[in-house]
Amino acid sequence: MPRSRRPFTAHDCLRLQACSDPQLAPDRRMLAWVRTWADAERNGYQAQLMLTSLTSGTSQALTAAPLVAAQPRWSPDGQTLAYVATTPRSSAPQLYTIPASGGTPRQLTTIRGGVVQPTWSPEGQSISLQPLVYPPPPPAATPYERFTRDILVTQQPLVAHQSWGQPSHCVVVTLHGEPKVSIIPITLEDAALSRTLTPIETPCSGICNLQSTIVNGISPCQAPAVAASQAYTWPSIGDQIMLAACHDTAGHALIALLADQFNPGDLYLLHADTAAQRLTTLNAGLLNELLLAPCLRFSHSKTQGWVIPPQGYCSGQRYPAILDLRPHPPSFKPAWQTYAAQGYAVICGEGVAHQAAFELVAAACASYPFIDPKRIVIIGGPDVVHVAETQPTYPLIADCRQQPHLTPELHLKAKPRATLVLATSNHYAGEQLYTSLGQRGVAVELVRLPSTNHPLLPALRPWHHVFALERCLAWLNRAGGL
């Protein structure tokens, strides 16, 4: 007898895995990518390089803990992968290489502050990297030379991952013989280094960071095909969100990281003349246990809207709702599933301004009568308090974790009914908003979460993420008798 499914909980966040940064080998037979998961025992994350065969579909790990690996890049001959990684002793990423066939990783740099974005030279004998801390200036440098080294002036198009050498400064590691590390200042006026600034087509795969490109019933590869100025006819695989993609230089194959309302993301191989081939099933075990709420569409003016209904809602009853004004695509969101499991509906839309927030709520209520328009909580960034200027009766959740500063008028005007402020230790916007609202007599609560400050991993630690979700739920249950 099949086991019954259960709703999503905040603790399920600890079991979610993520894949990212797909990189296609020059011969289009292998795919390198990064697998990330929560380490609940240490309240951190682990990340390793994975290698997937596009012929057999099998995957194997190239690296293992305690290294936290990221940004894999193929050598032009496809025999070696360069990547950056951190260790438990240091969060400064360093350059490593490993044979594509497997073996022992080789550390090539020990640079203070670390390096990121490895890029192979065309002949495969050197790797350029971007330093996270700029090297000390020459002893004889003037103040002007010292303090303007990190300014880029260019009239050339900036094409990510298609030029060897980074603007302003770069670290170059020569692989012939013993690794040799050089710090090279690069300027467009330096004729001797002009070759390093010329965009080139290497045998390595290109990478397109398509942040939350919404694919509505059309080919998910239309965006990268247009960007590459080439006419491809890709297979359609329905409504999905393309989080990242990489393609070979000939345009014959594309790897897409696709997410949908029931899956946080998996890798697919897309050919112009064959059906899509799914390459990963990272969260299949967990997802098979869960009863997830769907994303239901509705129309709002010229904007598309979505409602995630509360789990097990009954016809004829009305339920409290959360209007999320943050710019999220309508794909799998742990927070939304957590709210739905606790009896809340979630409303979201594409690019909805604060002034149009209540038009979106009205359209959602008209389409789905189970939403109670009198019990709405609004979630947004720090500027969500602007909503209170016209509608002061709605409780607010101000998520300040991604915004370091506040606009001055937020301190002066709005006076919402009640507000929960989410902040991190490295951004002061949340504390400023909390103090300002408290001085105006608003019932306000601050949740300040420590930040990891890790250059390769999420800013919020796993258990802190769980705590924030559960604290939001507790506050929602108290705010206005929701």
C-alpha cells in the first residue's frame, strides 16, 4: 500500500539539494555541475563537483567534503577541470584542478582573500582569476594610481566567460611545470596586453546566467537562442523557470537548469531535434514524500498572477492570505509551501508595484473565493512599508536581508499596523527600519540573523533559515488574529 504524503514543513528545507553552474565539456559528452546541500550537524553547507555522462546519464562526484567546491571550468582539451574551493580552515576560495577522469585535487593558489571566476587561456596553459582582495600596489605608486586601480573604463561589450583575463586586475596561474602565480594589471590602453582582452571563441562551453527567465508554454531555450543570434527550434517542455543554462559553441545542445512549482530545480539536456532528457533527480526522494500545493493562475490587468492555495482548503470557507511582493518567479518556494501547509494562501505576481498591490489582491479574490480579503499580510523588501501610506490596516513583513540601505522617506511617512522585520548582521537596513517604526509607536518585532559572509555559499545558514520561517509563522498567527 503506498505511503500517504504529508505537507511541507520548515525542517524539510534541511533536506533540499540544489544543482548549479552547469558546464558542458568541449566534446559535449560530459557535464560538470555543482551539487549543494545543507549540513545540519554543522549548521552549514557542503558543495561538490559532479560529473554526468550525457550518453549514459550516470553521475559521479569529483570532489568530496570538507572541500566546498564551485565554478567548474573545462580546459580547452576537455581533460581537466579548474574550480575554486574553500576548506574548513579558510573561507578564502583558492584555485584547484582535477582530471576529468577523477583523481586527487591539486591546489594551485594560496592568495590572501581568495580568487573566483577561473578562465582558461585558449591554449590551456594558463588560468586567469579574479581576486577578491586586490593585491598591494607597487611601492612607487602615486595615490591616484593606488586608488583607481579597480575602475574599469571600456567601449567594448562585456561578454561573461568569453574573454581570457579579467578587467582591471587578474591573477594568472601558469600551468607549465611548477604552477607560477602572477598578478597582472590589465588596462585597455596597454597594447602589450591587448590580446588578453580580445573576446575569443574557445572550445569550452558558453554559460548564460538567465536569472529567473519565465517560460510560459514555449520553448525554454528561446531566450539563449535569441541571445546567441542563432535560429534554433528547441523542444517545448511547458511552463518552467530557467535558472541557468550552458550551450556548446556550435549550438547543437543546451543544458538548462529548470525549476517548476513542484521541483526546486534539475538539469535537462535539450537538443534541437530530440525530446528533452532529464539528467538529475536531486530531490526525488523528498518530493515523493510531500503533498505540495500548486500555483494557480489568474489575470491581473496585463500582468500574470498566481495563487498558492492552502492545503486541504474547503469550498465555502475563507482563509488568510500572504501577498508576496518580492520579485520571485512562480516556482517551488519552501516558504510558500510552508505557509500553504499551515492554512495560508499565497498571492504573487509579475513585477507588481506597491501602488497596484491591492488591485492584485482584488483580482486574486475574484478568481479564488477562498481568499479572505480582510485577512491579508504583505511581505516585501524594506520599502513594503510604503503600502501603509494608503492601507495602514494590513500587517507587514519587511524582508531586509538583501538590501543594505533604506531610502530616507521610509523613516518619515508610513505607520503600518504591525510589522515583522527580517534582517542580517551584515546589513543595517533592518535595524534602521525597526528603530524608526518603534519610535512611531508601531508594534514591531526584529529578527536579526547572523550572516555567513561565505563567498561561495548562501548567506543564511540552514538552521537560521528554518528558524526564520517558523518565526514568521508564529508572527503571522499572532498578527491581527490571523
